[in-house]
Amino acid sequence: MSLNHPIPFAVARDLLGYQGRPPHARWPEGARLAVSLVVNFEEGAEYAIAEGDRHNEAVYEVIDRLDTVPDPCLQSHFDYGTRVGWWRIMQVLEEFGAACTVSACGAAVQRLPELARDAFRRGHEISAHGWRWESHAQLPAEVERDNIRRTVAAIEQATGVRPVGWHTRSASSPRTRALLIEQGFLYDSDFYGDDLPVRVPNPQGRPYVMLPYAFDTNDMHFQHTQRFSTAKEFADYVIEAIDWLWKEGETQPRMLSIGLHLRMLGRPARIGALHRILAHIQQKGSIWVARRDAIANHWLQLDA
């Protein structure tokens, strides 16, 4: 069957889900909530005319977009993420002993394998975030398959460990999940429809799960929408989500994803948000801060 035909490879849309009666997550040590911290490593994989691409990336601190000529301003903003933001975020995570998933573009890892190795040494998961920082919605099937393969190879070469998780920037294609299953992935995060993971039937027989990701509890709103103006606004929003899910978790434990970006949260005026969030989690208790591969494996064991 050709992968150019999209319908057989799309997971059927399910508007009812768990219908108000979700399975009990049974998180380790009876935790009410599982929190997934996702640090996005995209710097070096963004599009830039100066590096031979046909266009520049559009999403960054400055809105004066240049469409036809190199944009050193844009590149310098992305550089901040790896030169400074990475180390600032990693230091705060280390202070609280918090494990994260580093969602890494293959091209970024290929250019800066030192950062992937640093994450590995710190005990974090390195998952795949596309070859370039791009949507897969319009990629031809064979290009998409090759991009997935190249991303896996770059991460494995840098760390010695093959990634088991995937997240596409914005929209995936109707065949993305089938290609991920084909290449042996355990989970993807191209799912925004629940507060709990969902197991996916796999015709190849291997376990596979969709882990929910979130765009609201995500620092990208410092740049995309200016919804968050200060670290306090972002921290307050995330803490309110934690508190509500923690309350529900007395009877129905949930999962929360918090999305972070090196060049966004890594700024000195924003990093305090992460510190406040982790301090709140520590004070709250009964919260499992976990890598996404650990959450996926736990979920698959519930009905093993």
C-alpha cells in the first residue's frame, strides 16, 4: 500500500475519548499528577537564507521579517539559546533534580552534538523533533521517511542511544505516525486532545502510545502571541494548571506537559518562571516529574 495515500495511516479521530471515566494512571508512589518538562532544542535547525535556505524563519523576538535576504538578527537570537539559554535552564533543572525530555531537531544535534551529550550525561531523555524545525504536513512521503531516519541517526551518533520519542513542529502529515511505527518509535507527542496518554493499535504488534503535549502551558507565547509578558505570568498560569490537575488527581490522576525553549525561557527575565514552577511542584508533593519515555513505558504497562 502506498504511503502517498493518507487515510489508512491517520489515527481515527475520537471526539469522546475516555468519556469522563479515564483509566487510573497509577503513577509511581501514588502521585496525583505526572509532569513532563520538555526542553526544545531547535537552534541550528531553523531556516536561514544565510545558510543556503530559500527563506528565513519567521518566529523569534523581532517581527521585522526579512523574506529575501539574510537576517543576521534572527540568527543571533537563535544563537542565544545554545550559547546561554541551554546552560541556564540545565542549571535550574539540576538544582531541583528534575528530569526532562530534550526534544531535539536532528540538524541541531548534528551541528552541536556537545549539547545532546550534555543532556545525556545529566540523565535527560533526548527525543526527536524533526530534522529541521518545520511542519511535516506537506512533505512528500519519502522525504518525510528520510528526515525521520536522519534525525534518529544524528541523535544516536551523538549519544549512543536511539531516540524512542518524536514530536513534529506544528502539524504532522497523515502518514507521520505510521512512519514512526515503521522506524520503531515508542511514542509521539503529536497529540493535544487529552490530559492522559492514549495507546495506539499497532498493526506491527509493537507497543505504541500518543503522549499529550500542550501549547498553552508553553513559553512560546512569549513570542508567538505575547500572551505572557513576564515570568510571573507564565509561572502563574502553569501553577494554576498544576493545582487544578493535582486536585482532580485525588481520584483521577492526570498528566501535564510544560514546553520550554532555550532562546525563550533561557532569557534572564524569564528563567525565574521555571524556578518558581519547580519550587511549587516540590512544595506541593505527590507529583511525578518524569521523562516522556518513562511516562510512555508506565502507561503501556498499565494493561500489560
